[in-house]
Amino acid sequence: MPNYREMMEVTGLKSRSSIFKLVKRLEEKGAVGKDSKGFLIPKKLFGEVKVLGVIEAGFPSPAEEELIDTMTLDTWLIKNKEATYILKVQGDSMIEAGIMPGDAVLVDRSRTPKSGDIVIAEIDDGWTMKYLRGEGQKAYLMPANKKYKPIYPKNELVIAAVVITVIRKLHD
């Protein structure tokens, strides 16, 4: 979540007290909360949604609509709310992994990254999203687009988060 200064820039509000009032309203509506350190965290990204059954992605089969359950996407996707956030995707280096410009990725900074994960990484003072390959001192970042080459750290590679899912809005 953005801090108060960043919220001032995004909203165009000029005072910290205006941002404080905005945050209070968001807290009252249940949209945000605060973690144990007082940082803002999203409380509910989505409301409850009906689970009506399963759909065949192979050969067509008869299907009946039947309310099976309800669930929130929050509980299905997010294990650690304090460590989870969304980033908007820019660039085409991950298109062969199905991550397109304009998509959003839900990431978790509390997950332990392993080779093969798509990660958010700081490499030699720049930030990127790529596949993590190798381990320890031999770790490097691999794009999912043949136009780009692997990125090997010259100085430092720090993994900040692991991508949990890709969010794509198909229609407005």
C-alpha cells in the first residue's frame, strides 16, 4: 500500500490531514486496515462470489448450474495479507508466461523464492519481474520472451516477492 506522501501525489490532495481523513473513511468501509507496525494493508480486495459449479475446458459436457459454495477471492489467493500487494505490468518480457502489458500481478513478499518461480527482483539497482533460475551465487533472471536475454547480476540480486497470480481484465 502507498504511504501518505505517495497518496498525496496520486490523489492530488495537498495536505496530510486530507489523506488521513481519506484513510479513516477507507478503514470505516472495511477496505483497508493496519498491520502490526501501523502500515496500511488491503482488507478486502473482493467481496464474496458464488461458486456455481465446474466448467469443462476440454470436450463439452452437460452442465447444470448449482450453487456449490461461496468464497472470496481474498481467501483463495492470499495467505499473508500483510505481505501481499498488486503491481501493474509494463513491458513484454514475460509474454510467453502469459503475462501481458497492462495486466496486474498479485505478489507475496513472505514466500520463499525457488528456481522456476516468477519473482519481483532488484538486480544491480534496477527492478524487474522474471523467472528465477539457479540458486545462491549462481542465481539469475530469465525472461519469457525470446527477444530478451537472461540477466546475470553483476553485483547483487535481491528477490523481493514471488508472483502468486496474474490478473487480467478482459472487458470494461
